[in-house]
Amino acid sequence: MFLFFMKVANIAKNTSFFTFALIIQKVISFSYFTILARNLNPADLGKFYLAISITTIFAIIIDIGLANVLTREISKTFEASEKNGDTKRRKYLASVILIKIILAFLTCLLVVIFAQIMAYPELVKQLVYISILAMVLDSFTMTFWAYMRGFHVLKYESVGVVLFQLIVFSLGLTVLHFDLGLKPLMSVMVLASVANFAFSATLTKFKFETSILPSFDKIIVGHILALSIPFALYAILQRVYMYLDSVLLSSLAGDEYVGLYQIAFKIIFALQFLPMAFIASLYPAFALYYKENKEQLVISFERAINYLVIISLPIALGVIALADKIILIFKAEYTDAILPLQIVMLSLPFLFINFPIGSLMNACDRQKRNTIHMALVLVLSVLLNLVLIPKYQAIGASITVLISNFFMFILGIVVVPSIAKIRLKKVLPTLFKALVAVLAMFSFAYYMKENIFIFINITISAIIYVGTLFVLKGFSKDDIGSVLKSLKK
């Protein structure tokens, strides 16, 4: 029981710390992307991110859902005696590392074969081969972070994500300054991955006093693989869903449209740190609450939904209102990205809410259902892309993103009542108040964008939204105090 209350107390602290780190990381990451876009033409930017998209899709084969399984199983070991729990944790990590080593070799081979079959230009192939190294290192780094998450420790991962991005940013600027080309630019990703891997491995070995060497335990390996199958299928489907559009755009429309689409994709991807930070801390808690405290499970899920609604609506409508001004941050060659950006931003609220829905299902033994949902969404996404991309290029891919995220939301929200009896009276009032506040904000931002500087517009619009929401009692002083208190912990 003491452990239960300790974990509850850690949620706010973990979320605040990890959120702060992800804010820094995403700011640096998006700044770096902006600099890349300003220094590369759409075709070169498209080649660079096409290579990353390819290896990112294949990278999930190395993990096959092992990170989620490792976090969940490590969290459960604390129910055992200290000695038995410690032994189990060591065996779990060693077994996961062994499985990943085998899968890494297989995945590298598959990536090379895929690049050859697709007959990409030689430069794209070389970028893919360089990116493979970062792919493998990042997968093992994720394993070490997943292990620490089982202890409800996110502070080291928080440092790691910022460290990685700082290295990419500083070395990337150097490459751009000397105009060294795309291959050295991709090599920067590898160097950052090496540093992050060394950092996470060292912490696991010495701070958590756990061996990072692989070992084979037939029972443990079998148990892990059995548990990972639903997670693996879902993760593979999700990864393909997220990155296949860039690959299809390259094949059906050309690398230039990949570059244009990346503007919208990177903006919405950068914003995902908000739900990701919630889920990183809430996922193990959801699993615990499902077993020990169903009432707390409901409360935690409702709060996650409310917070993400309050956060996502102003971001989505704000970007839609100011999209033409935001694109000017890049350069004139990217003006065709305005409409794709606006369409993609309409999907943001659904994208945000899908995070806690998916996490709830995975944590509460609904992995198979979640996997089925992801498969259905992927099929829909591929069909829509095949129909829309040849005719509408980047706009078609953006329409697919909107429809697919809405479809995923509908599939998931139908299942939630069977897990947690969500009280609509705790969710719908917040949604209504947020909609009223965001409409007031949108009206000001849209009609004043030609008259005032964009950053002043954003500031005043944010004040209007927060002020209106506060007057409508969409949040209280206690909510603000709770957040500030968690930040000080």
C-alpha cells in the first residue's frame, strides 16, 4: 500500500519534469528543423527525411513492443520480495537485450534490401545506410529508458533527450555552415545517438546496478515474446501509419512534396511531447490502478482527457489562423505547405486524446483490441493515400491524417467505458468551455494577423484564451497551484 501511494505522488513530479525536458527538446528540434528548411530546398529536405522515415519504420522491428513490456513487467516486480524482484529485473533486461541484438541484425538486412528494391537514387541509399546506425543505437537506448520507467524514474531520460538534441543542433549547424552536404548532416544523427546510448547504458550499469550484457533464459524470453506480440503488432502498425505517407509521397509525387509535407508533419510531431509526457508517467500508473484502484484509474483518465483538450484546441486553432504567417518563418519556397498545415492541425485534438485512450487500453489488457484498431486505421490510411496523393500530393496526405486520426478516436472512445466508467459530467463541461474560449481566441488571432506582429498576436491570443477559460471556470486556482507545486518538487 505504501508503494501505491508513493507511485501516485510521483506522477505529477515525473510528468512535470519530463514535460519540461520535452519542451526544451522540441524547441531545439523544431528550431533545428527550421534552420534545415531555410538552408535546404524542398527536394533535398525531402530526401533527408525520406531516409529517416524509412529507417524509422523498420526500427520498430528491433523493438517489437519490448519497451512497453519491459516497463510494465519491471513495475510489477516491486510486488515481490526485494531479492526476488531484483533478480527478475536483471533477467528481464538481459533477455530483452539478447532479443534486440538478434532483431537488429535482421532489421539492418531488411533495410538494405528495401532500399535496393525501391531503386532510390544513390544519395538516398547512402543516407539510409548512415541512418541505420542511429536506428540501432536508438533502439537500445530506448530499452534502457524503458527499464528506468519501470522504477518510475524519468529524470535521466529527460536529460538524455535534451542531450541528444543539443548534440544534433550544434554539430548540424557546423555542417550547414561549411556546406558539407546531406551525408555529413545524417552522420550528425549517428554521433548524437552514440552519446545518448553511452549515457543511458552507463546509468543502467552503475546507477541502477544492472548488467547490460545479454543472457538467455528460456522461460523469461518465452514470457517476454508472448507478452510483446500484441504490443509488437500495434507498434509496427503505428510506425508504418506515421511514416508511410512520406514514403508514398516520394514514390507517387516526388521528393519535393515530401519536403513540403514535412513542414506540417514536423510541427504536429513537435507538439506530441505534451501527450507523450503525460503517458510516459501515466502508463505504469494506469496498469497499477487497474489492479488496485479502479476509482483512481477513472479520475486519472478523466484529468488526462480534460488537460489535453484544454491544451490541444488553442494550439490547433491558433496555428490554423496564423498558418500563412508561420510558414514565412521558413521561406517562400514552402508557401504550398500552408493548406496541408491547416488540414493537419484539425487532427491535433483527436491525435492528443488518442494517446491516453491507447495507453489505457494497453495498460489494462486490451492490447489486442488496440492492435485491431491500429490495423483498421492503417488500411484506411493507405487506401486514402493511394487515392489522394496522386491527385492532391501533400494536401492529399494531410487529408488522410485528419480522417485517420478521427477514425482512431471513434474506435477507441467506444471501448473506454468497458475499462473505466468515465463520467461525462466531468469531461463535457470542460470541452464546452474550451470551445467557447478557443473561438474567442481564434477570432482575435485571425482578424488581427495583418495588423500586428505575429508574436504579439500569439501572446494576446493566449491571454484571451486563458482568461476566457478561467472566467468560465474551465480550470481553477487549485489546478494552477497543483501544477506549480509539482514543478517545484
